Amino acid sequence: MEEQNLKQENQSLSASKIKKLEDCSWSYWCTYHLKLPDKSNLGAQLGTICHLVFEMLLNPRHLKSYQRIVKNKSIDADKGCVKLIKKHLDLQKVNTPENYILLDQMILVGLKSDFFVKGAKLLGAEYAFEIKNESPNYYIKGFIDKPYRRGNKIIIDDFKSSKKKFEGEEKDSNLQAMIYSLAAKKIWGEVEPEVRFIFLRFSDDPMVKLKFNEESLKGLEYYLEYTQQRVNSFTEEDAKKHFAFNQTNVEGFKGKLMCGFAKYPGQKKKDGNLMWHCPHKFPYKYYVLKDKDNKTLKSSLENNFKPKTDEKVLELEYAGCPIHKPAIDSFSLD
């Protein structure tokens, strides 16, 4: 009963959830409280497909598929892999020759980066973990792409589809790597975790390895407890206290850069391409699927739901980010 109460009181934490909270409180509110539709970028879409392929090839039944692809240096060598990739490129609506070629290159980088971790035992593909800790009090959950065990060492592989590698603080104190390391110790006991980020767009040197000492992980636990308290009591008023737009003296893709410089949706750059902006910057219409208790089950930019008898679909409007209200007032949803 005590464990159930802990789960009810604490909302789950993850590295991505905490990062969004720290980067922009309003974006966090939109994603985890308003539950607005996810507008995935191309990198994330291709990354999802790579993960599906890697998960398939980790299955011993598909060892020959792995061998064919590596030997011929192309996913074209395996019909099953090609079928899976094209199916999901279609589903993501990004099926172009350029994206197929890029996926081919990214998948090969992953397969050639000690894919089966020599001398180690695979502990699972897309390994799900859920840690409820009482003191310090926090609740974390997530998935590990590929955890392996070699003696007292746990090797955790995580594939990245981003265009940039980690650098600076993002590398030295990487929250995702620290949470993975903490989870490994909670799950497998007195082990030595090593996190290997494999950047699939960097064929020459794709791997970044990170380790953390006991003191760092203990400090992480108290940070998680502090963040847990913030998340549990987070309100719309809190959402308006830490806009990315107001953050200064930040490094990397943070602060105003996260808002994007578009002044209205659909604005184009000089080269004719769309100017990127935060998906929560401007207003838009969207649809939600509700159950009989009026709980939101799913949200989407398109009305593509097939509701059951006790479900309903509503059309809603998101008003846009409050910090960008002057730009928002300059155009209409219609």
C-alpha cells in the first residue's frame, strides 16, 4: 500500500521531462499538462526508425540480416529491413530518397559501433525501468536502448540521431547518462555503469563514453527529489516563470534560440525553406480523444481518431505562448 501511495503522489520523472522543465517552463506545461500534439522533427522521426531496426536486429533470429547488411554495407542487402524502413517512412510521411539514404548511413554507423558489445551479455532491447525511491523521494522511469553486462560492468548504449554531439556541461554532467547510471545501480546492485552515446550522423567518431562516481550519483538523487517536488505541484502560474525567451548567458541550443525567429507560422527564409520555430510559439487548432470520464487519451493535429462508443472527439484551440503574444496578435487562426 505504501508503494502504491508513493506512485500516486509522485509524477514520473525522466531525463527528457526534466530537461524540458529546465529549458522552458511553458514548453513543459504544454507537453505534460496540456498534452498538446507532438510535432516531431525529421531527426527524431529518423531516430525512431533507426531504433526499430536496431531492436529487430538484436533478436538472434535476425542475425543473418545483420550479417548481410554489414557485409554489403547497405540496408538494401536485407529485404525485411527495407520493408520495415519504408513502412515507417510512409507512416511518418517522410519517405524521400534523401531520407532513405540518410537512414542507410545512420544504421550502418550503429551496426559498426560494437553493436553486440564484445564479451558481454545483452540484458534486453528497449529495457524498461521504473524506480520508486523513498529517501531521497523520487520516481524515475524510462527505456534503455541496449544494456549489456560484462562481469561487474554494465554497458548502456544509447543511439542519437542529432546533428551535434554533446559538448561542455551537456557532456560532463549529462542528465540522461546520470539517470541511466543511477538506474543501473538500483536494478543490478554494486555494478560499474558506463554510458555510451552513439551519434549516428558521425561515422568517423560516433561514440561518447561517460562514467560517474558515487558522489555524483548521490547528488543526482537529491536533485531528483527537489525536481520531484516541483513537478508534483506544478501550476500554470509556474509555467510562466521560466520562459526560454527570458534566459540569458546560456550555451548551446537554449534561451531565445529555442523559440525560433519566425514572426508568424509558415514564414520562410531567404532560400525558400520554412523558418523553424518552437511548436508551442503560435496558436493552432487540434483534436483530442476523450474517454467517458473526460480524460484526454490522445491528441492530434488531424481528426484521425476512431472513437469507441464511450469516447468522444473534441476540436480545441491552443492560444500560443504568452511571452510571444504581440506576434500572436498579428495574425488570426482563420
